[in-house]
Amino acid sequence: MELSRRRLLQGIAGAGAVGALAGCAPSAAAAADVVEFHGPHQAGIATPVQDRLAFTAFDVTTTRREDLVALLKTWTAAAEAMTRGVPVPGPAPSDALPPADTGEADGLAPGRLTITIGFGPGLFTAADGTDRFGLAARRPAAFAPLPALPGELLDPARSGGDVAVQACSDDPTVAFHAVRNLTRLGRGTVVARWAELGFGKTSSTGNSGGTPRNLLGFKDGTRNIEGADDAALGQHVWVADGDGAGWLGGGSYLVARRIRMFVEPWDRDRLSDQQAVFGRFKTSGAPLTGTDEFDTPDFGAVGPDGPVIAEDAHVRLAAPENNGGLRILRRGYSYTDGIDARTGTLDAGLFFLAYVRDPDQFVTLQRKLGSSDALNEYIRHVGSGLYACPPGTTGPDDWWGRALFT
Amino acid sequence: MTPTRTRAACGVAALASAGLLASACSASSQQASPGDPPASAVTIEISDAGCGPNPATVPTGPVTFAVTNAASAKVTEAEVQGGGKILGEKENITAGLDGTFSLRMEPGTYSVYCPGAAKDTWTFTVDGAAAGASSAPAAAGNTSLTAATQGYHDYVVTEVAQLQTATKTFTDAVRAGNIDAAKNAFAPARVHYESIEPVAESFGDLDPAIDARIDDVTDPTRWTGFHRIEKALWADGTLNGMAPIADELDADVATLKTKVATNTYQPAELANGASDLLTEVSTSKVTGEEDRYSHTDLWDFAANIDGARKAFELLQPALAATDPDLAQQLEARFTDVAQGLAEYRTADGGYQDYGAVTDTDKRSLADSVNALAEPLSQVAGKVV
């Protein structure tokens, strides 16, 4: 397809906070190697972003609600154990049995492992309208499959899913081990539909080290929501009890987008154009109107050739001040799946993960970015998922999704 | 067969010997652990007359067998067998040569076998208490498990008898040069092999001789068995030179029949064999690599499942007593797989060409097999 230069989004990204990083001291949890599993919100959302990601979306194959509930209980217990760095619970070790835990993470520190679950719209209502598990009436009004959006060419094999699991750790083996073991525990009830490994974080939610770069070499989304900024989280990320979603109060919506980057042509683009596309300086990450990464962009600044930050610059289109204050919590990772056999080019990009209080926050931003962003020449959204992530678990007797199923 | 054959055979052999920790596959490199009693040394002098072990009785623990051949041209190998299977062996010991292998052995009666000798089978005994409860012969006094293992023996014997008959139909057509008849007889013969494949795999070289695929053999000119003829029928379009292969296939199946007649099984072996059959399905049948010329993979697929289901059904009474939930779950998942397969049955009782199955449908079959395989892997631990 002909990509008219400039469309689409890439980082709904830039939707950062108006202010610079506030209160960026690492939290207690960040300093420790174990992140508390239980709490009012699921870990892995406001938690400072770990280095690595293993994400898997599942299709539910059972037709029995009780099977699904049993799996969620099993998964919760296994996830809680793995988070603490202990093996998946199971029968006592025996030479006659396969080990309950697959073992590759034995001896590894958990690396702040978090395991976060979300439910896809299809779990509530199948595409043909079937109420699969008696949950249709509990589907929040805001929670429908994402509409078709500009800038996307979605592969169904890398989109959707009834359940999604995001595992993040500073150790890639630990993150992989988490989703592998949940996949194994789920056999017969769910099957893995698609998966992605993220090898490098592209967002920060509270580390003082600055914003990590994406594969285009830029800092994007520098004004992300802080994990410690309870006010912003409450306004933009956590679903409130009063939002009409009932069981989802304290939860959040996860938008996952597999955004392919065409890195070869990008690497041939002159620096001035790369910077114009983002509206930032490549080296410092500062907006073209500033000198520091966290400087607030001045969208009114003009030069002899027009606006300093172009009308179609990514940072302008994504900025909250140009979107009625819309903000999202970004948690994306760089990915690669080797070489695209059709083209011989790198199959790589951004595995965009964003947590929002209402999916419409993402839809609004993507409609704008997908149709006008200068970055669209170099990116395409090729995979997509939307999931409702329930609130956190209160303790050992609680389980993922209890409020939804009971 | 699949590339996992050796591993599967090892597992079966080790279990069949009720706790013998070494098997044919690792016999030559088996090492005693620290704390083990010193290895007993046993000499096996092979000759035209036989291969009597000396001493013929040793205590429990590691045993090193030294095989020597002073002058025999007829007898060139010695095997230690237990439960009808090869546990350790030394081959190609021609006159003047010698060799050793080691096993860690639990109490019981074994045999030393040297094909070609006047007396080819000799008794060998290991004394002493078993090293651990898990290595005690399973199911002593458990009548339902005894019935299961006996039932499995009978099943294997019946399947191999049918294999022999059906293979004869196939090989007769091959020898007659009748390509169409041979094609029609190919899959119906194989199903009786695929249903008991883990048992066949435990008999050393028999499985490669019968069921090797071209990528399993190092020298394609010595490739034998079903798949060699399959290639001739579907890829080459000629049966030239296949008559000797057909003869050898008949002979190998006859050997298999002899071996299974006296073979005995442990309950865990049934369960592990069932798991091995599902591994066969998920690694070589789903991919279509087993019957790559004929695309009759679904026949093999169904036969693997049938063999696994038979083992499960025999164990079910015992399993239902120890873990009824698991038994029930397995029953349901076997049914799921069977229903999935049933969609591909043809009017004549066979199965559709696997090449016509869509990737989506293959995935669906694979998912149902994987869903079954996970709980099935728990059974061995419940019936020992």
C-alpha cells in the first residue's frame, strides 16, 4: 500500500503528563526483587516498568464456566508463587511424574516479576452474539472490540484473544517461564492464540533514568503517567467504582498493539526529517522547542518555515494538551521476530501496551494519529488486542476475576 | 518412528525392568554414583556354545559386564535382558575382541542372550533388597493393576497378530508389483503398528527396521520398512527392487510377534507408553511428516490415539480409585480427540488425505491432543 507520508500513531505515546517527572524516586517495591502480588490493583500496571516482557493471548476452548473458574484459581496461585520466585505449586516431586514446574527459572531471582491478566470482549459475548459463560450482562458498556482504526493492517493471528497475560521481569527467562507455565496449566481449557516477547522497555513509569528509546532511536512518551502519581492514575488509568463497570472497579483496560517499524527506510532518512517526524531532538530527546528530555513542548513556537514542531509531528498529535487532556499509561516494549521472509527486512517494532480507564482514550488518540501522524510512513499497526484487567487480589483466598464470576 | 524413539525406548526399558536404572541406551556410559557399592564384575565369554555369565549371581548395585570372544565366528554379541527387553548389550564382538558395559541393577532375574549360540539364553540373578520403594515391582497384590498389565499384554499380542496379517496383504501386493493394491493396503497395515509403537520401540533395532523415515537413516541404501515402500509407491511410482524390502518387513514383523508373545509390562509403562503415543501424534503426525508421501497420517494419528486409549482404559479402574477427577478428565479429553478425528473419517472406514486438511483444522486437532497429553502425563505417578 502507498503510505501517504504521515499518518498514524506510534506512541499514543507522547500522551505524557503535562509536567515533568514528579516524584521519581524509586518506590520500595522497585528496590526489592519481589513485587507484592496482592493489592487493590493488579501489579504490572503502575509498577515501575521491568526490562523484559512475555505476553500471551489465549482463546478459551472450554464451554464450561466451572472449568474457566478452576483455571483462574489455579493460575492465580501459580502466578503468586512465581512472583515470589518459588516454583509452580503441584504434586510432590516424583520420578514417575513430570515436574509441576518446567524448571528453567530455577535459581533465578524473580527480577520484580509481575503477572497481569485481562479478559477480552469475546469472553463475554462471542462474535455471533452467544453469551458463552453467562457473562454478557456483566460486560461494561465501554468494553467493545476496538473499531477499525486508521493506520492498521491487522493480522487476525496476532490479534484478539479471550484472555491475555502480561508477564514482566528484569530477567527474560523469568518472564518467559511465567507465561509458559500458565500456558501449560491451561491446556484443555485455553490455548495460546498469539504471543510476543519484548526485549527492551520503551517506557518508564517512575524510574529516574529517563525514558528508554524505541527502535527508531527516539525517546517517545517522555511524559508518561508516573506509577506513584495516584491522582493521575485515578483520573486516567484505574476504572472507578462509579464508572458503571461493577466488578472492574480498581481494574484497568489494556490496549496491546503490535506496531511494526520499517526500520530500514527509517535508517536512511536524514536526521532533520527524523527529528521533524517526532518533533524531538534525537540525541537529547528534548522537544524541538526545548533542550531537555522533560521540557514541555511549545506548540505555538514558529520559525521562518512555520511551526517549529510541525503540524503532523508525532509529539504534537499525541500531546495531552492537544487532546483535551487525554493521557494514557504506556508500558510498551521493543520486539523482534527475526526476518520478514517476504521482504528480507527486520520484523521488529514496538509492542505497544497502554493501560487506560476507558478504551475510548486510545481510540480517540489513534484516530488522530492514524490519520495524520508523520510517523505513519515508517510504522504500521499489525496486531491488536483489548482486555479488561480486573482489580487486584486481596489475599490467598482471592483469585483473578472473582468479582466477575461470583 | 520419530527422532524421539531412542528416548522413548529408554524410558520404557527402564520401567519394564522395575527400577533398573540403566537401560540399553545408557548402558555403556552408566556411572556409579558416589556412595554406591563397588561394581560387581561379571565376565561373559561368548562362544559357539553359549554365553554363561560368571558369576551368575551378584548383589544389588552397579554391575560391569566384560564380554569376551576367544574364537567364535557365529556368536558376536551378548545382551542382558529383563522383562523381555534389552537393558544392555555389546555387539560386534568378533573373535579376539572384547568390550564392557555397565548397568545399575535392582533385584530380580534377568537373562543373558547371545543369538546364534547353541544355548542362547542364560539366567542371571541379582540378589538383595530393593534400593527404594519406587523400584519395587509395581502393583504386587493390586488385582486391578495386574489385570491392566495382563490386558495390555493381550492387546499388544492381538494387535501384532493383526499387523502380521495386514502386512502380508501389503507385502504380497508389493511383491506382485501391484501398485494400487499396495497403496490400498499400506495404511490399514500400519495402524496395527502405530497402536503399539512404544512397545515395538523398546526392542532395539526393530522399530527403525520397520518404521524408519528417510531422515532417520544414515545410509539411504539400507533404508527398510514401511516408509521405504511408501516412497516407492507414491513418490517413485515403481515397485522395482521392493520385493526384498517386503520380505524383510514380513520377517521383522514376525520377530516382533515373537517378542511380544512373552513380553510383560508394568503399570507405569502403560501410562508412559500412552504419553509416548501422544508425543508421536503431536510431533510427527500433526505435522504430516510421518506419511509424507501417502498423506495417510490421520490413520496413524487415530491408531496412536487408540493405543493410548486402550492403555488408559485398562488403567482406569485403578486410576478411578486413586484419582477419580483425573480419570474423568481423561475420559472427557479422549472423547474430544475422538470427536475431532471422526470428522475426517471416510465412508469406507478410512481417513481423509491429510494434505487436504486445512492448517486451522490441523491446529484444532493439535490443541485437543495437547489438552489430553497434559493430564495423561500425570497417570504414571498414580499407578505405581
